[in-house]
Amino acid sequence: MRSIQGGATLVELVMTIVIISVAIAGVVGAFALISGRSADPLNQTRAVELAQLYMDEIISKKYDDATPQGGTPKYAGSCNIGPEEESRDTYNDVDDYDGTSDSPPRSAEAPLDGYDGFTVDVAVACAGGEVDLPGPEAKRIDLIITTPGGQSFSFSAYRANF
């Protein structure tokens, strides 16, 4: 008389191990992909915040060094770009920021906390024709924010002579 034994055969165990291994490899791969990109949305948000901070600071300045406080009468000269032998804390008009490159980013007074590894580059150009104004009547401010991971984000704004 032959006895019937219950259980799994060696072939069934090997097949089970192979199937589970393939499934785990797929799940681990998905987690690795997700965790590798989890910092991207955070860095994108921080880049936008940083751009807003810089744009607010720059646009709050006078149109040109010769523009009187309050803006009237409006500046009637040509479009001049570049700082007038000033330092960042004494910038008083939009074009003084041209060529600014900060790493780590800073406000006019001090470095900003929490932005290590970020770089901010600022360029200012005469751009009245781009917004249907005479050439010297508007300046375009271009910001390039580079994250610690090397992603670059571009932001632009116009400051009109008014």
C-alpha cells in the first residue's frame, strides 16, 4: 500500500521563488524610480519661490538711475544697462542687477537659508520693442535658477518706464 504525502515538490518551490523574485524586482525598481525623482517637485517649487523673491526685489527698484523717486517725470534718456559701481546692497534701479550671479542665493542684505546648491543668474536687457513700446521704455529681466540637481528654470518679467 502506497501512502499519499501532501506538500510541494521541489519544482513547484523553485517556480514560486522565481515568480516572487521577478515581482519583487519590479516593485523595487518602481520604488527606486519614484524615490530618485521625489526631490524634483520640491526643487521646482523652491526655484519658483526663489524667482519670485528675486523678481520682487528687482521690480521694486526704480526704472533707471536717473529716474526721480516716485517715477515722475519719467526718465527720458536712453536705455542704460549695468551697475554704476555699486554693490548689491546699494542697487537702486533695475539694470544694476544685470550680470548678478549668486550661489548660494542671497537677498540684498544676507544669504538665504535653505537654498544651498541653488544658483541664480540675472540678465537685464532693453526690450521696449518686445512689448510694443519705444526701445528705451521697457527692460526685460531674465532669471535662470539652477537647482542642486542641475535643472534650470527660466523666468522673465518686464519693467516699464513709468
